[in-house]
Amino acid sequence: MPIPIPNQGEKEKEFIQRCMTDDKMVSEYPDTDQRYTVCRTQIKGSK
């Protein structure tokens, strides 16, 4: 399963929360800071 991407109309805070708790993300990025950075990169890349 790929890294989550923001849904159309999804607020940044909502996406970060969803991305941070995604099972695949938690298993691939157990370090919270690293996972947060990946999630932030995803949302910045979608704009």
C-alpha cells in the first residue's frame, strides 16, 4: 500500500492525523518524527 495522499478538500491537519495513524505508515516509519516528516512532504507535494 502506498503512502497516503491528501483527499480533495481535506484540511492539512486532518490529513496529517490520518497519515500519522495509517497502519502502513506506522509499520514503515516507527519513528514519529520521521513519519511526520513524510506526511508533511506528502501534503506539500500535493499543492
